[in-house]
Amino acid sequence: MSLEQVLEEFRSGKAARNVTCWRSFPGRPPRLEPFPTWLHPSLVEALRRRGIEHLYSHQAAALQVVRRGEHVVVVTPTASGKTLCYNIPVVESVLRDDATRSLYLFPTKALSQDQLAELEQLAGETLRLKAYTYDGDTPQSARQAIRTAGHIVITNPDMLHTGILPHHTRWLRLFQNLRYVVIDEVHQYRGVFGSHLANVIRRLKRVAHFYGARPQFICCSATIANPSELASRLIEEPVTLVDESGAPSGERHFILYNPPLVNRELGIRRSCLLEAAELAGAFVRAGVQTLVFARSRLSTEVLATYLKRAAAGILPGQGEATVRGYRGGYLPTQRREIEKGLREGKVRAAVATNALELGIDIGRLDAVVMAGYPGSIASAWQQAGRAGRRTDPAVAVLVADSSPLNQYLVNQPEYFFGRSPEHGLVNPDNPFILANHVKCAAFELPFEEGEDFGGTCVQPVLEHLAAQGIVHRSGGRWHWIAESYPAEDISLRSASAENFVVVDVTAPRPRVIGEVDRFSASMLLHEEAIYLHEAEQYQVEKLDYAEKKAYVRKVEVDYYTDASLAVSIRVLAQFQHDPEHNLPRSSGEVLVTALPTMFKKIRFGTHENVGSGPIHLPEEQMHTTAYWLQVPREVADDLGPQALEAGLLGLGNLMVHIAPLFLLCDARDIRSVVEVRSPFTRCPTVYVYERYPGGVGFADKLFELHGELLAACRDLVRGCTCADGCPSCVGPGAEAGAGAKQATLRLLRTGLGVLR
Amino acid sequence: MEDPWHEIREALRCARPRPDGERRSGIAVDRVLPGRYLSPPPGSGYLVERRLSIHHYHGGRHLSDALGQAVGCLGVLAGAPGLEGNLLEELVFLDTETTGLDVGPGTLVILVGTGRFEAGGFVVRQFFLAEPAGERPLLEELARHLDGCAGLVTFNGRHFDLPQLESRFVLNRLPPAPSSLPNLDLLPVARRVWGLRLASRSLASLEDNVLGYMREGDVPGYLVPSLYREYLRTGDATTVAPVFEHNLRDILSMVMLVSRLVDWCARAASGDLPPEAHPADVAGLGRACEYAGLAAAGTACYEAALARGLDGAPRQLASERLARLYRRLGMRAEALAVWSGLVASGQACSPDPYIELAKHYEHVARDPVRACALVEEAIVRFGAGLSPAREAALRHRLARLRRRLDIRTGPSA
Ligand SMILES: [Zn+2]
């Protein structure tokens, strides 16, 4: 059966009732441009050998921008040939001058390997091009040659931070001749990781300048609201945007699917996993090559088992070989075999976790089914982009679960199909992150008196370090005099150095699988907590608070854990305030004190509460940034004390769930807390604070987006069919209190009403 | 919770200029050690020169013992064959003290000590980083000082002192002068020569066990970084004075060590080593010669070590190596005698003697039964401890020998 026939059946079948939106995008021919005349003939020949006779228009545009000497960010869909946008200028520069060097940054090792293979194919036998990956796996014996002879060094931010910059005198050749720095997957560098990367780039530029090089940056990003803003925040230079894809595509369908309600009053829907399995099963039975994305390892197993059964007796080769799971824990050889099977069409269906999201080459498939919203619109489009060949039609189905954000998206498709609302945010001047990188930079090169760091004045930080005997001022420069290697103690994944280590004790030999910052440790690593790592579930067996170590063991359960905190908040400084609004808004610096009290076990998909337990851990304090809005006294009086409290809780809950729509962050990156009478505002107040010490810019952005945020919250509550609150809107009725839904709506209407 | 937030935030927001260099009240270096500034203080390098008598006694020898000695085959052993024809007095002894053990741009070289024979004496020059800002004039002066010298003598210079200095030269945009000189690094040679006897081959251990010299009142190397930081903090140079002493002793010990090594190496070819050389050291010297490709000298040393009554595991090791050298030199009879001795006494420490003998019985003596028995014994004695590949090779050899036996005697039943 062809895909069109399957879709036709689907359109007329029973399940069609659950479709909230069905968008069809007509096929598009390629927009081609000839190779520029200035391109080196050997490179043209190498491209022709690979069957490339023309450039797509976006590739040609990117080349032009690069040739003008501008920094560029290229935003194009999955598999539109974006790698040529940087490989062509880089290879060209090597062909013109053999001394030229370039650095490629990818967020993961797997992507680095793929890029190396791609470059090697392009170079073939004829181009003299030395490209190497340089990461933790690179043998010691090979490093010397890479440092001196590699035209292209492919690495990741962590290795640049600990393995290259602190040893720059050995990388003399690279830094003296550094022409291009390529940063792919720019949208991944947001929040804490991005704030760190921006500082690593400051260090990179500082070292390159020392050797007389001013590299040009070529960045690539998935579609987000502010790609050029994010890229230019990361590299702190103006960036030119290239975002019109000239790549061809066949006709494509994008379907938003909401599982039917089983209890309207309580807002409970059918399991998103089951619905996804049935939809994918129909595709697989019809012979449509299908990729299913699930959010946890357990879900991939459940879905794979279901699909194997669905395929049995219908597909040649039987279930085992034709339906495969694909996730983080698989061995590289296993993964490569599955990727090859998908490319060759022997594997007819695969169930993947997000491991597949990032550019790994599996060719193109006919259908993608997403069991749950992958957390950001950018990710959803990247996953959907796996379906769609040059000419044939393709389909992507997003099956919503019961969480507020999932529900919001399937019911407000304009957010999905319109201009991306998601902002990638970084805050390179987060004082904790900044101070750490000033240390690394001082180790790498003495700071001059009055020298800034990415435009930020850091002299006082240096005086602070001098007082601790870490740097010494001499002759108008600050010299590193400590014995330690600062970069080794600084993880790019967390804001403060005081981290808890997560140790997996499943195998006889324990291994460290992650780090959690101190403030979050009591929420994420209390005993019995479920800790997620590469889509695998681990349960915390023991938390050694004094040693800052959590011992975890692999488990397979159908729930996640959520800790409840008794939180108090104190405003230390108000940065912005807008009293003109019906619900006056502010942002600023706060001290959050949190005492974990108990945790809940919450079932995937349905978000039901399936158990709980106590947490016995001391309280934690954190300095961070927050956004808050206050309810004027007359509105509060009008609501009455009970409804007011329910409304505040409901609103806080909603905002935390909806904010990731605008912020490109995880729902766990922000939290809310309410005060019926705030000592600071003297009014009822809802605070949304950042979970990372120092903050990464979420609070300021929410202040700016105040109106849009409230409108999105209102649309969600208004559209929800429940009687008085449910997990899909303001929270289950019992939790926020009776009347929560109405009270929340009332507050939202006030906030969105005519300005006073 | 200790929180740097406020301090840092305040610092970031209200940047205020401060006068350069805080006045420190400590005792300046020129009042502790006589010398001269390489640039006007503050922010300067400081050079201390000391002339020692040629008759200065250290580590069982006089400095004058090194005069007239040619580097000779020690140059080959230390991987600096270009220096073979040079005399020790044409070389510069070099040792650095740093703020850390890792080679990286954040590690400062705080003291570079050099020693060389000059006009009837031995002159030690210590280039001291009195202020980090004085690094460039210090390095320039050092480069001038090294200009025209034939080569360096160091202890672990290849992996420590020279990369550290190279990094400093690069950071000051100067051509890295010391790295371009031939380097006679004593550490790898010392490891081979004294490794059979001594657990630690640090300079201090060699002084104690080889030179018979005990340091008294010496500051341990690991304290150097914190002493220097203390000096920077207080400006009191009495804090770092012991570091100069430590560095001086390192240089003198290197002179004594190289003088001894040159002497030993010159005698290696004849196996005629001085009586104070322990048999294990003689075998160690043989090993160093063998690694450097000097087969004849290696053979002579191993023979001498065995003749001097070397015993225990080093004896078996030396025997096996000796036999291998015999074979390489075409001395088959001698090799067979050593292997047979090892097998007969059951003292072989690897399967090699069995295999070599088995080859001999199979191909030369035409006695496959004996060959087969030898391989069987080797498998029994060593099979479990070998790498899978080596074990497989042994079993393969055995299977091949057994097939040969079957063919000769006909199918046995
Ligand atoms: Zn609801």
C-alpha cells in the first residue's frame, strides 16, 4: 500500500476524530545555483565526483557571506546539505594555502565521527586534506601529529575547554593559522551550557588574538525564534543570517493528534504511548518505512515490542530484523548496523530515543511518529525532518500526552506552524560561570591591566582572585600563580562547582554517569528518585550528602519522580519593574530557600500520581534571578482568600509549564512559588525563578514576554474541557484547591485586560 | 552555603581602578642573595652567579673529575648522538623550578639554574623570576647565555624542563632557544642503568644510592610552588632562598651523575667497570647499551654482571637478554649454552629459552622429539601467564611438531 492510500484510510477512519490539525505542505523543486567561478578547480572536481553538480541557493548564499568575511549562521531543515556551507570554504582555504587551520565544534562525539567521514569522502584520494577528531578517545600517540599537522581539528566544547585551550602553546600552528571556527547545532548551546560556551569562545578568541589570528565563525542552527541573536551572543560579533532553504522536498503532511478523553471531568486521556503504537503499527503493516520517537528507554522497548508483533507475518524477514530499537545505551557497532539497515531499507521500522535527533545519517524515511512532544518545537521539527525524501510524500505525526504544554500545542497549531516562538538564551555574564572562565583565561594568558573579557570588565574578579593568592599582579598584568589546572574542575554542564556526582552501581565496576548542581541535588537525587540519563532510568539507592555522591542503579519503571519543596523567596534586588500593567511585573535577583519535603511518583503519559514518599534532607539556598507578577489588592479582595490562593497556585503551575514554549528550556529549569502576601511587593505574588545559580536569562525574557505568556496560559485553560482543574492545565483539582480553574482564569483575564 | 555571588556581583558592577602593585615590605632578593637585576625593579628578573672551585667535592667526586671527559657513547644511550664528540665542559647543565608539575601556560618557571665549566672553575647562574613581569628580560638573558653552547645536560629535560621553557618563550613571543639545542637527558638512561636495583630513580634516590650523598636541610621540590607564592605575597626573599640551594644541588648532582655515566659507558665495551658498580647496575648498563643498539657493549656488560655474581630475578633476565644478543651477533654456541643452562636449572623467566632450544632441536639437531618436549614444558610452565596470542602461537608450534612426529613414525595406531 502506498503512503497516500494509508493516509486516505486514516482520514476517513475513526481515529481521524482525534486529529486536531492536519497540515499539508506541497512538494518543492530545488533552487539551484552554479558553482561560483572563484571556487578552486580541484574542489569543484571533488564535488562532481560525489555527484554534486550544483549548489542549493542557501549554500551559495552562505558561501557569499563567508567570502565577504562576515560571520554567518545558516538555518535550514534537516538534511538540506548544510555541511557544505562550511566544508566548502574550509577546504577551499586549505587548497589555497596549506598552512590554514580550522576548528569544528560539535556537541557530541558521534557527530564528530560523522563529520570526519563526510570530509574524508569529499577529499577522496585527490585532495591533500588532513582532518582529525580530537577528543577524550584520541590516543596519546596521535595527538602530537594532530596538533601540528591537522588542517581541520574536529572536537567538542568540553575538549576545547580542558584539552586544547589550557595547552595552547602546544597548538601554536593551529592558533597562528586559525581561519574558520565552525559551530554546528548552535541551538543546542543555550542555558547553562550555552553560557559556558560563550565564555569558552571568549577564551578561544583571546588565545587566537595572542597568536595574531582572527577566525571567522560559521554556525548552523535548527529553526528557533532567534538564531542570529543566539549565535551573535555566543561569539559576541555581528552575524549574518542565511535561512532560505533551496533544498527540494516531496509533499509532506504534519498531523497533530490528541488521544481521546476517557474521563472528561478529571481531564484524563488515553495513553499517548498506546495511541502512538497503533498509528505506527498501521504504517508498518502497510509497508511504510517508519521511525518512532519515544521519550524514555522503557517506552522504546514497549513500542518496539508492539511493532514487532504488528509486523510479524506481514513483513518479509519477520519482526526481529525489520523492527529495531535504537537508543543511547546501544554499542556503536549495533547502532551503525541499524543505521545502515535503515538507509538500505532492510529495517522497516525503528523506535528511537532522542539519541537519533542529532544529525546521524540514516537516510530518509516515509513516516515519523512522535510519542509525546519532544520538549521543544525545534526538536519536533528535527525529528519530523527524518521523514521526507526528495520527491516522495512523507508524514509526521505528533501524539500529545496529558501535560499542559503538549495539550497547548496540539490545540494551538499556529504556534507550531507559525514563526518559531522559542528563544535560545544564554547569559555569558552569569557571575558564577564568568568567574570560573576568568580563572581559566588567566591560566591561559595573563590579563592586562584594564583588559576586558568579551566586553565585560573583569578587573575586580581578578582582584578577588589575587586576594586568594590565585593570580598575582606584576607590571600591569595578572599572572596565574596557583598550581592547579582550573579547567579540570569546571564542568560546562552546571553553573557552580559544588556538584553532586551520580555513580551507577549496576555493573560490578561503578562508573560516574553525571553531575547535578547542589541546589537541584535534593530534588533530583533524594533516595528513591528516578534519575534519567541518556533515556535510561536509574533509581537512587543511597545519597551520601556529606561526600556529595548519589549511588544509582538501572531500573525500568513507568513513572518519574517529582519532589515537593517548601520554598521561600526573598527579593534582593529589583532589576526591572513595570507598574503600569494590570498585574504589575518585575524581574530581579532573589535568594531562594528550599526544604524538600516529599516526592511523588508520576506515571508517564497520563501524569497520574501513583505513589509518594518522604525526603529527609537539609534546606538549600540559592542566589538566582526571578520574574514575578503581583495581584493588586482590589482584585485579591474580590476573589476572597481561598480562591485567591488556588488561583495563584494554578497560575504559577501554568506559567512554569508554558514558559518552555518561549524559552527553549526544560520544564525543570524553572520553578514557581507563590506568596499570598509578599514582604517585598506587599501584595499576593507569583514568582517564577531560575533553577541555576545566577540565572541564564530566562527571568528577563519572561519579563519581556509577560503579555504573550499570559495569553498562552489563558488559551490553554480556556480550551481545557475539565470541570475544575486537571493535570493538563492548572493541575489536578485537589492540588491547587477548589475553584482553581475559575480563579486562575480570572487572574489571567485581569492581566490581559485593558491597561489601567 | 558559602556564596561568592555578592562579592563577585559587587566587583563586576563597581569596577574601580587601584594603584599598580601593592607595596610590600619584605626583604628584597638583592638583600638575601648577591646578584644583579636584569631589568629595573619592580617587575624584574634577578641573576645570581656563584663560582665554585674546580676542587669542590660533591657526591663522591670532585668537579674536576668531569674535566676532559668526552660524552662518548653516553650520547648514543641518551638519544643525543650528536654530542658524542663533545667534552663535558662544553655543555651547560640546566635545571628549572616551577609553580607546578603540569606543562601549561599557567605554570611559571620561577628559577632556571645553569652550570658550566669556565676558566678554571664551575659557574652556576640562577635566573630568578623576582617578579612575573620580569620574565621576558630573564628569558632573553638566558637565551644569550646559552647561545653558542654545544648542548644541554638535564634530568627529565625532554618531558619537563624544556617544554616548560618552550611554553614560556612562546608566551613571550621569543624564539624558544633551549629547545633547539641537543639535550643529554640523563633520566631515561638512569632508569635503565639503575632500574634493576632501585625502586625510585628520582634524582634524590640516585644521590643517596649511587652518589652516596645525603641532602641535609633541603627543601622538598613539592614545596617550591607554595614558597614562591608566599614570597610574592610578602615580598620576603628569605622564603625562597632554600629554593636556590635546592636548585644548586640538583645541578651539582647532575655533574656527578653524568661524570659517572660517561666513565661507565666508556668502560662498557670492555666490561671493565669500577668495583663500586653493583652487579645489577652493570646489568642495567648492559640493558641501556642494548636499547641503544650497542650489542657488543651490552654483551660485555651482561657477561660482567653474571661474572660478578648477579643473582635472583635480575640474573635470569640478564641471561636471557645475553643469549638473545649472542644470537643477534651470530654466536650460536654461546647462546645455546645460556639457554640450556636456564632450561636445565629451571630458572627461565619466559618461554623464550624453551622455544629457542626447540627451534635448534627441530631444525639443526634434527631431534623433533626433544623439540616437542621443550614446547610442551614451556606451555605447562608459562601458558597461563601469556597473552592469548602468544599462547596460541605456542600451541600452534606444538601442533605442527606433533604432526611432523606422526608423519615420521607413521599413524600411531
Ligand atoms: Zn483542565
